[in-house]
Amino acid sequence: MLKKLFVLIIAMMMLLSLAACGSEGGSEETSDQGGESRTETSVNVFAAASLGNVMEEFEKSYEEANPDVDIVINADSSGALLTQIQEGAPCDVFFSAAQKQMDELQDAGMLVDGTRVNVVNNQLVVITQPDSGTEVTGLADIAKAKSIALADGSVPVGKYTRQAMIELGLLKAADDPAAITTEEVSEQLGGVEISEQGNVSKVLTAVEEASCEVGTTYLSDTVGHEDSIKILETVGYDVTGDIIYPVAQVTNPDADDAESAAAADFISYITNDDAKKLYQQYGFDTDVE
């Protein structure tokens, strides 16, 4: 009995190991409804959190047109995604909310040559709840808030907010606005309470749930949330600078030829002229160079 139990445990461990290996990307054998085997290719796409909704749409439509390809979306702040890639996480496509993170990968020789493309532009917005009664009218007087949801400097929206605050004279000039800590922002705004957030989605949630009176996020993130948040100001590019989102294929040593080809094809799919219509529906500006 003990021998049979031992054999059963070993068999279960082998099955779990095989299942884990199959989830890391590449190509694997699957069966369709008719019982015939086919090869399914997984493409790991690391996308900024502010792209979450539009990327879900692209994932669905691409997989419908390419049933042998599984698009796996990992959405988080661009800074967090960059760290994951640098630490060896398997990634085929990186879609960043800022040039800085993409530049780091390019400088490190981790991008496939000729695949980097600027896709969309975005805008910074100051938001609150519809019935918050806040005295804040925009970024210039955001210090009037009792509490602010603000992404940290490693998150592009946090960096752009800090840059805009410098331009408006709210913060002291800095060589790298992203390096200004949340504590320093609070101090220079007169001690206002700031809740530091890890990405734009968390900023939005903090304001929607009234954990914070106001927050700064992207215009694209407010689409579909019109009933739960109110835009106090759409901050101009003259203050933030352009908020360009680049995409590129990442050099993935674990990817086979099929995975690499599918990654390149997916980038073409999300950067063609037809794709622009979907970006525009989610509040992005597609007039970029």
C-alpha cells in the first residue's frame, strides 16, 4: 500500500511540473474539440497598467483571428515591469507608458532591433468623486485637498505629475523629477496627506472609493468610469510634455521561432491603422511620430 501511495505521489508531482513548464511561454501541444493535436504558441506581453482595458480588447480579437496563439498580458506600472524584465522574467513584448523604461532596455541591448515604435500619446488628469465637494480646481491648487492619491516617481504618471508640478512652481526644480519622493512632494505642498500608489489603476481606485479626495491619473483610465469620478482638469502637454507610449519586441532567449514570429506579428497588429480607432475609443491620442 505504501509503495502504491509513493508511486501515486511521484506521478502527481511530475504532472504538476509539466503543467508549470507549459505556462512559461513558447509552444506546446494542445488538443482541439475533435481530439486532434495542434501547437499553441504563447506570447508574453508586458503592458503598462493604463493600457489594461485596450490590451484586453486586442488580446481577444487577435486570439479570435489566430486561435493557435495565446496572448498573455501582464499589466503593471512600467517601472515594475522593467524590473521584472531585467530580473529575467520571460517577456516577448514590452508596451511602456514612457520612453525612459524602454530606453533602459534598449541601452542594455535587450530589444529586437527595428521593432520599437511610438504608438500613442496620453494626457494627465486631476480627478475626484462627483460629489466630493473639493475646493481643488486642478493641479495648480491641488494642495487644497485633504488627501491626494499619487503614484510614486518610478511610475510614469507619477513622474509626469511631478514634472507638471515643477512647471507650475509647486515643486522645486530637479534634474530627474521621478527622483522626488512622495514625502518631499507632501512637504513642498505644505504637508498635505499623500497616499502613494503603485500604478494608475490604484490611483483611480483610491479616488473612486473616496480613500483620497483627489488624484492624478491618465485621461485613458477615466474611460468607463464617468459615473464614479469627475475630471477637474486635463493638464496640457505644455506642462507635462508629451506622454508617449512606445512598444517593442524584447529579446527572449527562451522563445522559439514560432513565439518570436507571433510576438512580431502581434506588434504589427496593435500598431496598424485599424488599431488607432480602438485606442481613440479609450481616450488615447494616436497622432504621434
